[in-house]
Amino acid sequence: MHIFNIKKIFTNIHDLSFKTIIILLILLDLALSIFITLFIYEPNTDYRLYLFFIIFIPSVSMIIATSFIIKFIIDAFHKKEGSHLKLLIIVIMTIITLLPSIIISSISTYIIKYNLDLFLNNKIYNSLSYFVNSSNNDIIEKQNSMVNYLKRFNSNFFNNLYRRIDFDNISNNVNTIEFLKENDFENLVILSNSYYGSSTVLFNTQNFLPIDINYKIKATNITFANSEYNGLFYINAIIPLRETNNYIIWSKPMTSNFIEIRNNSLESFRLYNSINMFTNEFSAILKILYILILGISVFFSILLGIFLSRIITKPIGLILSATESIMNFNFDINMKLVVVHDLRNLINRFNLMARSLKYHRDREKRAARLETWREATLKVAHEIKNPLMPIILNAELIKLKLKNNMTDEEIDKLRNSINIIIKNSNTISNLTKSFSEYSFSVKLSDNDYSINDIINEVVDSFKGLETIEFFLSLSSYDHFMRVDREKLIIAFRNLIKNSIEALENSVNKYIYISSYHELINNNIVYTISITDTGLGIEEKNLAKIFEPYYTSKDNGTGIGLATVEKIIVEHNGTIEVHSIPNEGTTFLIHF
């Protein structure tokens, strides 16, 4: 124990010193990065913060990565558990990450620079400018054509049109709509500014409006507004009327692919200008970016290597520790690990193996103990039975042949003594019977029996008790198995008898008996539950109640529950007990 504590102390000191060294190196790197940023590099103060991060982050990454590699090399030299595997994984992860980073960075740098050189020339710039200007010219030409078309109509045309339209009943305007369509006014809307800050449509030749009117329109002359609606680009002429706050919007669409061509031209032109702005600094940025990516990639490869190594070495360490526990006959192992499914499955199976070993060890110990008690009780019962029978017979004979000349007082005293002999002899006889029941071996039948039928038979034998109320709820799916029917009846009878004795001083005298199927450790088991509302059992006594000759009752033999456990175990079943003091006790039997 002292050696283990000393080893643990040295391990903590080692871990603490390693963390301290890393922190000191990071602080030193921080100071150097600030010094370089403030006092050495001064071409442009706006870039100082970026330069600081470019210097500090990769260098810190390399410091941490190198420190971990050195630590694992030292651990491997001292043959620390799992250190060789950790070092191997980290080296492999570093190489796997480092080589692709170098190759990809070099290739990408070359490709980017080569394509930029092809992209940044006057021909491409002139072509992009041409497309952008062409789209702008198309809009201007469209607006001019709409203005020229409007000049064909006098100034009162739209005002008279406004007066002719029946706004109350739009269906009366069929002729007006046809007239407008014939004069190329297919998309024409009459609207009025509302009081609340948006516009209200009074008349519409189509079922859509390509321009947003959720605001008050303010115009004294014909103005134009561009908009996109349903995949088309619209030129909208806003024409004010004499009527206050009333306007006409006349919309004409551009070609179907105008939006795509214009957006692509603008985006290409913007991208070209953006690239052209930092072309002169691009080479330096690529080199700095290369160093940054390389440092960070190494850092994260180290972290990933540590993570993967811990995933693998942690379950190995747990299994080694658990194996040592099993070697010391400690089977109380419950390792928990949330990692890869296969490793988690390995840990779970090891836990199951430990529990199985513990179960079989306990079962063998119980079987050996029961066999020892069986032999002892069989011998004790035999030794008691031989002298007991003559005592009882002679006591009965004396009782029958009392002399008539004896006084009544002498006869009463003699009879009283004889009754005491007979009573105590019967007590010893019952104890011998209990010993015999405990020492009998279970002989399973060749046929399957219904467990529900056996329970019903036992419960019916207690139905004559008026002070106790039974509640029986058995599973509709019965359980059939090979049993020693008489011994199983004894087991159930002893349990119910035990519950009845526990109800002696209870106000509510109820016994609940049920059976059901349930899933335990991926196995379907048939469970019988017997619950009473008695005084319960203290927690400290629960582990002892199945031990032979242990009893908390004044007149108990301590054989009843031990016999029950023996019968259940020899039927390949298990029994467990749960109890709450002053509330009741539940016995659970699993087959």
C-alpha cells in the first residue's frame, strides 16, 4: 500500500513538472512573439495583430507537439505502460499529416499562382467590363424605349384612364384591360399611398406586382425602379397622377436570362478586382499561410495521436488492472469505457466474465456450504431421532399407567412433568423434521410441471386464514419446467408461512403473490414475487437470512429460508430479498 502511494506521488510530480515546463515555454514564446511584433516588424501597424497570431499560434503548436513527443520518448525509455504504443501512434499520425500538408500546400500554391497569372490580364478585365457595361446599357435602353413609348400619349391619357376605371367592380373593366393590352400595357397597376405608410393596389391587369410597394411612393415626375420577380428582371416606370397620392406602375421584363448574365458578370468583375487588389502580397501570404497550416496540422496530428493512443491504451490498462484483481480473487469489477464499439464490447465482455466467475465461485461456495450443512443436519437428525423415540414412547406409557392410589396432587404433578417431556420431545421432533427437509436432495421429475399450478395449490392451503387477505396475480403465459414438485411446494409454503409470521403485529395484513416474465442480462426469466406488508427486515440482517440456523424469531429454527434457498438453487433458480423496515418484504424467485 505504501509502495503504491509513493509511486502515485512520483507520478503526480512528473505530470506536474511536465505541465510546468510547457507553460513556461508558452510564456517565453508569448514574450518573443510580442517583441518581434512590436519592435522588429513595423511596415504597417494595422497588420501587427495578424502578425502576432501568425507567429504565436504555429510556434506554440510546435512547442506543445515537440514536448509531447519528448515526453513519450522518455516514458518509452523508462518502459512506462502503454508509452511505446502511444509514441508509435503519434509518430505515424505526425508523418501521415505532415507529408500530405507539405505536398498539398506546394501543389496548391503553384496552381493558385499559375491560375492567377492567367486570370489577371487586360483582356479578361476588358471582357468583364464589357459584360457589366452591356447589362447597364440594356437597362438604360429599356428605360429610354419606355419613355419614348409614353411620349406617344398625351399628358391626360393616364389621368383619363384613372377616371374611366370602375374600382368598385373590377369585372366591369374588361374592355379597358383589353385596350391596355393592345397598347402594350400588359403589366399595369394603379395604386394609392395608404395612411399607414404603404401603398394599396386599386387596379391590376395581372395577378402579380413585380415591385415592392410596402412603402409610400413619392414622385412628381416619371421615375424608374428596377426589380426582380419570379426569375425575371423588370423595369418599372412610376407615373404620378393628378389625383393626390395616386400612381401608375408600368412594368416591362428584360430577357429571361438577363438576371443570370448580369449577376455572373457583376460577381466575376468583383472577384477579379478583389484578386487584383492583393496580388502583390499574395506570395508572402501564401508562405505565411503555409507555415501556419504546417504548424497547426502538426499540432492537431499530435493531439489526434494522443487521443487515439488513449482510446487504445486505456482499455488495455483497465484490463491489466482487472486481470490483477482477478488474480487476487477480487471479482467485483465494473469497468466503464465509452469509446469505439469493439473496445467497449471487449470491456463489457470482460465485466461479464468477471461477474460470471464471481457467480460460479459463489455458487460453488454456496453448494459446498449447503452440502456441509446437509451432511451435518442429516447426522444430527439421525443422532437425535434414535434416543428421542424411546423417550416419547416411555413418557406416553407412564402417562397411561399412573397408579390409582396416588393422590390427585401427585398425579397432577406427574402428568404435568410428562406433558413437558412430551411437548419438548415434539419440539425436538419438529426440529429433526426440519433438519431432514434441509438434508433431502432434490430429484427433478422427467415431466414438466406448471409453476402457476404449484403456486395455486400452495396458496389454497392458506385460504382458511380469515385475518390475512391474499392477492394473487399470475402470468397468463405459464412456465413449465422439470421440478421436484414436493420440494418446490415446501419452498413456496415456507415463504408464505414466513410472510404470515411477519404480519403478526401488523395492522394491514396483506400478501401479494404474482408471476411474470422479464428480461435480465439479455435472458428471459420467469419471476415469482411474494410481498407482505409486515414489519420488514433490517438492512444489516438481509445478507444473513438464508444462512442455516440464523433467525430473528424467538421460536425459529433458522432452517426454513435456508431450505427455500437450497431448493430454489437446486432447481437452477435464484432468490433475492428486498425489504423496507415497517413497510414490508418482497421475495423474488427467478427461473
